[in-house]
Amino acid sequence: MYKFRNLDRVSNDDDLFMPMEAMYFMDTDLPIESIVNGYQTVQVSGRELATPELNVHESDYYDGGFILNRRLPTREIKVKYLLATKNSTEFRYSFNLLNQQLFTREVFKFYFRDEPEYYWIGAVSAVEEFPSGVNEGFSTFTITCIDPFKYPKHPYEITGSGTFTITNEIPYYTQPQEITFNYTDDVQNTYIQDGNGHEIFIEGSYSNRDEVTVIPNDPENKYVYYFGQPTPAKLMYTSQIQDFAIKKGSTIVTSRNCSVTIKIGGKLL
């Protein structure tokens, strides 16, 4: 628990007290405190232990039950804040800015001052009514993280060829951000296996210095790029691109005459 320092008025000058749990937007690298006059983070909850959901099968013929599967649902992070202004004009202007910052970004990346190397992805899903008739008070807003994990700002870049083992600190199965094939000789069709039964196949003939990049979670849904140009037809239809994931200890297998560079973040809960 971080100590909260109560201020008569929060200003945005160089001497601004910045709470350790202040929330920053990834697209601007700015905390709400430096944007909204009179705003101060008081407390943040929901960032600690994740809450799993168990699917349990029970029977009338035996005690207890069997766990069929366990999953991690969305995560809710609640931010408690203080807003304190001199008068009603400043109060309305500050809330206009706060609404703008929270709701013009439908889904956004954000991080906290006490852990700036990791970011979360979410959207504001609930707010608490601010006390009426005053220019100073406490309230909360809740961000629902569509993914319960937080991600590093600076992902690993892992290079290998043939068969190799992932030794980087990646504790949970994680989908790579990018997989780049760098060809060293002539080859017909290429593949990569994640060691967990999933493969990605790239069709076509390639030669020395050719480069193909696969983006498994491509927002453009192109997935495959040849020297930076989208070539979705090169992705073989049997590829398990959405299920392809690796972690520390995974054994990667690639086809001959190429090396691969895997760009991946070591996500944490």
C-alpha cells in the first residue's frame, strides 16, 4: 500500500506531487495528473493476483469433482481519484478533460508509475457518481482489461534456426508479435513449429536474402508480409496461426535454409 499525500489543491506545475500509482496513457506517455487540473490518483486496485475461473464436473457417485479446465477471465482495475478545484468553472473544465481522456480512446494501452516497463490493454467500463454540489471529492472509474496479462514495452528478439529451445524469461504461453524468416539458400515452402503441436506454413519459393514476416495478431488481417508488402496468399490454409504460442522451455523447429527472428513479449499477470 502506497502512502497517500492529501493536498489542499493539486496543480500542474513542476512541483506537482506525482503518486506512485499514477496512471499514464501509452500514446502520450503522460499521466492524468499532468492533463487534468486538480486530479490526483489516490489508490489503484485489481493489479495483483488474477482470479481464475474453474470448470468443475461433479457426480452423484463420488466425493468432490474433477477440474475440466481453468481459464483467466477479463481483469478489472479500479482507480480511486481526488478532484479538487478552486471554483465551479475550473471543476467543469477539469471534468470535461477527464471525460475526453477516458472516453475518446475506446480501447487503450496504459501503465502505472510504479511499473513503467509493463502496460495493460483495456477500456473504461464503469464510473462512480461524483459527490454533488461540491468542487472537491473522491470518486472511481473502472477499466476492464480484455486481456488479464500485462505486457513489456520492450519485447525480446529471439533468433535461431533448425531446432532450438527458448531460454528467455517467458513464464506463460505467449503469441509472438512477429516471426521473420530470413532465407539463406533456395527453399520451397517453409514452416515453424512451436513445440506444442502448432505450425505455421509459408507457401512459395525463396532464395538467399529473401525475407518473410508473419504477424499472428495482425489488425489488418494480412498476416504475411514479403519484404514489408502484404502477401496473405502465402499463408497456407492449414496454418494454426491463432494457436501458435511459446514460453520458456519451448522447443522451436524450423525448416532448412532459413533462420527465424521471433519478436515476443514476456507477459506477466
